[in-house]
Amino acid sequence: MGLIVLRGFVNAETDNGFLSVTAPCNFSFPRDHGAHAGYRTEWWYYTGNLAGNDGRRFGFQLTFFRSQISPLEDRNGWPVPHSAWRTQQIYVGHAAVTDMSGKIHLQAEDVARNALGMAGVIQEKEKTVIYLKNWSAGIAANLHVIQAKTDKFAYQLNLFPAKQPVFHGLGGYSRKGSTAERGSCYYSFTRLNSEGTLTLKGKTFPVKGLSWMDHEFSTAPLEPGIVGWDWFSLQLSDQTEIMIFLLREPGGILHKASSGTFVASDGRTRHLSADDFKISVRQTWQSKKSKAVYPSKWEMTISPLSISLEVSSNLADQEMQTMESTGITYWEGSVSCRGKRKTRPIKGSGYVELTGYAQAFDADL
């Protein structure tokens, strides 16, 4: 196992030839908005809550996953010999819309190889574009443009960062297990002012709201004994944000690597360890499709910050069944919250992801 430097990152090469994250990630933008060949798994994740001019409320998700089949064969990540048909990279997309007023959740999925222009990442000097057929996310210095069009719904949104990117963990190195190599490089845009259009059942709505973007890459598989995770992203009315992930072991025990980040109104961050917060399930919902039982209401306390919140799903059924792409069933949904910070009332909105409830989640991070 040798220590090497690749594109500004300090990495340890794994026994199987992939790279692992073991130290602060030293992000540099716009370069690191792009793909990171050599790591097994990567994702770009957009979620948000929107409202139409008539007050109709929506949630949305747009996710691009990159999965590398085998370690690099040349310095640029291409198999040898080169061919337009051959690739090491597979791209998967998940998209969804939650119509809170209509009480429906719609989803779509797609998959393509990084070949023949079907999917991939285009990186120019000032802009990065992640695309999968007719879905895309374009990232520039002060604007993200995302779009997805399916036979059930479509949206095109302009997202304007209100804060600089947030680096989670130690300089973006987010520990996900008991050993150093079980980690990821992870940053977020935690407050994106959003506007655009959303089309549902042939009707197009002008919409505005708030979005959140995660970009994360890693090689590490889940540590043995971890059956899934719960991830919270909350945007509060006092212009602060909270990200927390819970790594669950059998019996509901939380792994000690569970952690989070608090983002102050001025963009400064505070790392949250598992000892800093407590999240208790207050209500559950059972899927008629998968029979999985998911939490649907939580009580969250962050003692060092004197924050107490009640978090509730905006629609019980926001389950994602992705049998045509990842084969994983999970819950990804719009939530609302209200509570107090010290003595001041606060409220907010966000998204929650729940994995490992339909089946133990044993895929790579």
C-alpha cells in the first residue's frame, strides 16, 4: 500500500488498485466539481423544496452516480486498448418529484455507459457539466443549472449559491467507519436560491425555493455490521443549515462515526460528533410496495447549540424503488421542521434519505 498524490489529493492506493480517501481533500474549484477517476463511487446530489405562484408545494431530487468497474488502465481512466465503445465508467441517474398538494411522488431512473456521448462529465475552464442522456447539471462559479425530462415530469432550475461550498469532516475528509480508509471526500452547497419551471401532468408551474447540493466520492465499502444510514439536510429560517448522517448497526445502534455539520448564517462551520446530537424516531410509515417500515417523524436535539427540532415528512410515501438501475429501495423525501434555538422559534425545510430499511444496504459508498 503506497502513498501517492493524484490531482491534489493525498490518497492511499488500495490492494485492489482503486484509490481511497485517508486525509483532508484539499478541494480546488472548479476542478473538483468534476469526476474523480480512480475512486470506485461518486455522486452529485440535488434536492430541494419549491413553491408555485399559487402556493402549491413540491420537492425534487436529481442524482447522478458514477461507478467505476475496475481500476484505471491508463492515466486518464480509459481501458487499453482505447475504443469509443469501451469504458470503465457507468453512470446512473435517479430523479423524482413530490407534489405535496396532490399527495403524489413520482420517480424515474436511467443508466448509461460513459461511451458514445451517452453519459459523463465535461469539464471546461469555468464550467462543469454532468450529464446522462437528456438529464444534466451544469456547475459554474455563481450558478448551477439542472434539468431532467421524463414521461411523468420535468424540471429546469437555476440555482444560485447563497454561501460558499461547505467541507464536511476534516477539510472535506468525512470519516464513515473505524479505520482511516473508510472515508469519503464530501462537500455541499447548503443553500441554493432556486427558480425555474416544473412540469407535472402536462401543466408547467413557475417555481421558487431552496435547494441543496452534495458531491461525494470514495472507494470504501460500508464497514461490516452497518446496515444502512439516515441522512438529514435542513435549511432553517435563521439562515443556518444542518447536515447529519447516522450510520446504523443492527438493533438501531449508531456507529461512532456518525457525524454532521452545522453551518452558521455567515457560512462558518462547526463539526458535530455523534455525542453532540440525539435523534429519536417519533412516528413510522410502512410501504405497501416493499413492506419496509421507515421513520417519518423525528425529534432532533443538538445540545452544544441549544437546538431542538421536530422533523416531519411532507408526504409519507416518498420511497424510491430503483430495480432498473441500482436495484436498491430507499426513501428520499421532502421534510419540514420546527422548534427552537435557545429561546428563539425556528422552522425550516429539507430532505431526508433512509437506506437499509427494505434490505441491508451492502453496496459501496
